[in-house]
Amino acid sequence: MLAGCTPWPPEFAARYRAAGYWTGETMDAFLRDRARRFAERTAVVGGTQRWTYADLDARADRAAAGLARLGVAPGDRVVVQLPNVPEVFEVVFGLFRLGALPVYALPAHRRSEVAHLCAATDAAALVVAGVHAGFDYRELAAQVRAETGGPARVVVAGGTGDDGDSGDTVDSGAPAERDGFTSLAQVRRLGEGQAPPATAADPADVAFLQLSGGTTGLPKLIPRTHDDYLYSVRASAEICGLTPDTVYLSALPIVHNFPMSSPGFLGVFHAGGTVVLAPDPSPATCLGLIEAHRVTDAAVVPPVALLWLDAVAGGAHADRDLSSLRVLQVGGAKFGAEAARRVPAVLGCALQQVFGMAEGLVNYTRPEDPDETVFTTQGRPISADDEIRVVGPDGAEVPEGEAGELLTRGPYTIRGYYNAPEHNALAFTPDGFYRTGDLVRRTPTGHLVVEGRAKDQINRGGEKVAPEEVENHLLAHPGVHDAAVVAVPDPYLGERACAYVVPRGTPPGRGELLAFLRGRGLAAYKIPDRVEFVAAFPATGVGKTSRRDLREALRAAHARPAPAPG
Ligand code: OOB
């Protein structure tokens, strides 16, 4: 296994194989097999492009051969930061074919996150978009290289800067003119007519790395194996009833775990269906795509579901024919029962709640569940071998029906983060259960209801923010003596981030402080929504102040109504 990763104990691995969960299929074999079975069916629709399974397979061949000629070797890690463009699939399956490991970055990530990913994985290459949504990812790549001294190669795929199918021509400052920059079109030309390298990955080994939502100063990396991930994909596709007739709309960034495997694009490819890529999650874009492509399944986070519901209920898109839509999946953050009830009433489709995590465990409400279960729970685990413990602060299991922290282990839940022994000792129990940090209650049917959170994290409409990471950036400002970032309730996003700052001397301006954070290359969703200056932090008891207690005290103070004047 990739050095720095924690394998499942042999007796567990043997059990998961014997149960038929781990089948020995690799990501590359998966594509080859589905390309053979569904060759002429449409795999991907994105922008003006439409690729069949055979097209995708041929593109993966060329990309693999081209990337190999560029110097990417089996076992190399390659950071992939692409928006919802079809080239994502070409690059990612090209990497699998060549035996290299994609490391997924979200399009919203900036210098700080991408540099961390490149350095933490010692990446051999970085794949970025050209200019997308008004942002120049080539500049970002150049800054990352200036800061970290790596990676040696940058591939520009899609958008301006790639002279490939997206129709754009290489402009000034184009990849070819920069040292170490290559366009995906050039990679394809390098791979043209070449046999892809003959590499056979070990299905029990790590296939790719994903970023965790994080609770610490620097986000941790999640290693997923071919065996464990493809089990979750096959089982998810079955639970969700995907078929070759499925047309799946991905309104979320495609490299997030939810649209990737729950059941996501991989579930759709498993079943031979079609993935439609939405460039943004707005009702105008997505409702139009649903109508145009007769979309049957879509996956969104709660704030996006609310936007769609309000748009349709408000009559703004009354002329849209949404009759093809079979199911709307909502997950990533708690979707309240009242909003949940509106989905069938307003959109005329079924709702499926999805409570998952990039570390593994995914829960779904099932199509056969009673309506009340679908509206009021976050589903039950994929696998009969997903072990669930709901424990109190003492670590002992609480009686059924009471809330406690969710611990889990199973055939697709990791046993450790990448290169993080100290953190792993805290995040996993000695017998290998992952401490999810989620407070849940279990119903008699085994469904889970998410009641809150025990972990230091802000869930901003599905986007996860680690307070400590943002605080560390705030503390780098000379005018900041101390800082604590806390979640404050928000009717639309569920939570937003508020930074409490104890200034050093004259407080810096709010705008200046936020500009400072942006200047440090932090993703926009991590920039606090509010800044409050306070003279001092509340005392949180005797002895050493725990950051957790402090954030809790500030949150409680925030929730209390302001004292009456006088
Ligand atoms: C998904 O994955 P991550 O890794 O971005 O975040 C995982 C965390 C969970 O531990 C939980 O705190 C929260 O996100 N969460 C939910 C939720 N779904 C995720 N909290 C309440 N209700 C839900 N339905 O977010 C993710 C991965 C795969 C599928 C779906 C979501």
C-alpha cells in the first residue's frame, strides 16, 4: 500500500473479499469494462461536447500515453483542479490508466489549499483549467510553483489556454510559452498513436487522494483504494436504482465525493447511464439542463435545493418541463424536514437524503422508505457490514434513540488519513472506528438522524471550514492579537462563519482583514462572513483555555439576545 496509509487488518480484508465487496476491479479496468459494454451510449454531456463510452475510453488511452511521455510515472501523485468540464474524466481516467494517483482539489481552492496539496503529496504534476468563471488558474499554478518549488509539470485542460475541443485557441501567456506548462491538447498529441503504458495497479492499493473537510490547521488527505471505493459505487448505484437510462445532472463540483460516488458519475458509469455536467448550480442553468437532456436524477446540497424550490414555487421557471426528474438527492449538510416535504410537492419528484463523508460511510434513504422516513432522517448505511456505534462523551454506547457521536468502520471507510499518525490516533479508536464528529440518533429501523456536531468544523451549506485553519491565517495579521472563528446560524446556508478578533492596538478595518485573508490564497468559502472585534475573549474556566470551549462560549454569547439598553 502507498506509504503513509493505514491498511485494513488482514482479517477484515479477507472478510470483505469473501463477502464479495472487494472484487479486485481497478478504476482503469472499470472504465475498460463499461466502455466495452456500453460503447456507443452517451457517457458525458458537458457544454457543447457529448462523448460516448468508447470516446471516453479512447481519450483515456491518449491522455495516459501523453502524460507518460510528459514524465508522469506509475505511482506518481497528480493534483487535479478542474471545474465541471468533460476533460475531468479524460484526465482522471488517463491517470488511472497510467497507474498515477489523482489528488482532487475543488475549483474554489486557491493558492493556500493547492500549494498544501502539492507539497503534502509531493505531486509530479498539477492539472488546472485555463481561465474559468473569470479566474485564471494558470496564474494560480504559477504562484503555487513559485511558493513550493513544485510540481515540475502543469497541464492546462479546458477553457482558455487549452487549444483543445473547448474551442479556445492558445492566447498570450499560453501554456506552451511557460516553462513546464503543457496544454491538454498537446498532451493528446504526444499520446496520439502511442500505446498507453501497460501498468496494472493493485486493486487493494490507493487509487486517489481526496481532501477532508478538516478540523485542524491543515486539511488532511483521505486515501481511497480501488477495492473499497468501487464497492461503494456499485452498491450505491444499486440502492439508487441506476440503469442505462439514467441521466444524472451534476450540479456540484464533480470531484467532491457526493457527485463522484454517491452514486455520482462513477455510479452512472457503472450502470451505463449519462452524466450531464452543470457549469453552476443556479436554477436558471440547471432547470434548463433538466428539460433539455431529460434528466432523471440530480444531486445538490441543501441551499441549492432551497433555491430550486423557491424558483419553481415562485413561478419563475413555470415553462420548464421537469417531468423527467425522478429523484432529487440532497446531502452534504442537514436538510430540514419542512424543506424536505416541499421537494415532491414543488418539483414533482422523489427526495433522497444522503448523509456521507469523504472518509467513507454513506447513508441513503431508500426509494421504498415511507415518506416520513425520507423527510425526517438522513438515511441508513450502504452496507450490512457498516458497523455503527453511537457513543456518549465517555465512549460508551448510548441507549437506542438517544443522541451521541457516530463512530463507524466498514468495507469502504478508511482506517487512517495519509501521513498523519498523530491525528489518526485522535480521529480513530484503537479498534479502527472513525470518529465522524457527527451527533446522531438512531431510529428503530436503523436510520440515522443528524442532530448536531461534536467536531470543530463549520458546515457552510455543505462546504466545510476548519476554524483553526482560518484562525491561523488571521493570526498572521500584525493587527490581530487573537482570533476565534465560530459557526453562526443562517436560514439559507445552515451556518455561516463569524470571526471574533481581539485586536492588537487599533483594530484593522474589516475590509482590510478580509482582503488580507484573500491575499493569503484562501478559498472564498473559508473567508468569514462576519468579523466582530472584542476587547477580550470570555474566560472559559480555570487553567488552559481550550479553543473548543472558547468557540462554544462565543457561539452561545452570539445566540443570546443583546442585553436591553440602560
Ligand atoms: C459529504 O462529504 P464531506 O467529506 O464533504 O463532509 C462530511 C460531513 C459529515 O461528517 C457531516 O458532518 C456532514 O458532512 N454531512 C451532513 C450530511 N451529509 C454530510 N450533515 C447532515 N446531513 C447530511 N445529509 O458531505 C458527502 C459525501 C458523500 C455523500 C454526501 C455528502
